[in-house]
Amino acid sequence: MTPVTSLDDARELLREFPVVDGHNDLPYALRKQVRYDLDALDLAAHQSASLHTDLPRLREGGVGAQYWSVYVPPTCRTRSRRPWSRSTASGRCWPATPHSWPPP
């Protein structure tokens, strides 16, 4: 008989009740590091040296869903393009890595 560890228990729980992540600074990091060039970083590979987020670590951490919001600082003028560019980059992340997502 194999002993069950706390980590095994946690992984089992995450399979049944995945984490829903409501905070992610990936669009900001993409702007700062590669100016939203999604070809410059492979999000399907570990990016721990340069980013807080990549697909392997989301899976390993049991993240099953993520929703995005774009922070707009109070000093931002309404004509600023930054919020729009961040939300556009967020939406482009998933089509840029179609091989990394399970079929519906």
C-alpha cells in the first residue's frame, strides 16, 4: 500500500475543483518585455526566468480557468491606448498557442 501525501490530496482536490485565477499581470509583462510580440515568447514552454505565467505552470498549479481585467491607473487619460493594447494582447495569447489547449 502506497502512503498518500498531502500533495497527492491537494492534486486530487484540484482535479475536482480547479483554481480560478482572477489576477494575472501577463499583458503588462508582455508589453514591458516584448512589446506584445507573442512570437518572441513561447507561452507553451516554461518561462519562469522572465514571466510569472506560462501554460505549463498554470497546469501544474491546477489553474482551470482564468479571467482577465485590465488595470487603468487613475492618472490615465481616456484617450490612452495602453488599456486597449493590453486587452487586445490578452485576447491574442490563446490563439497564439492553439496546440496547448485541449479540444472543446
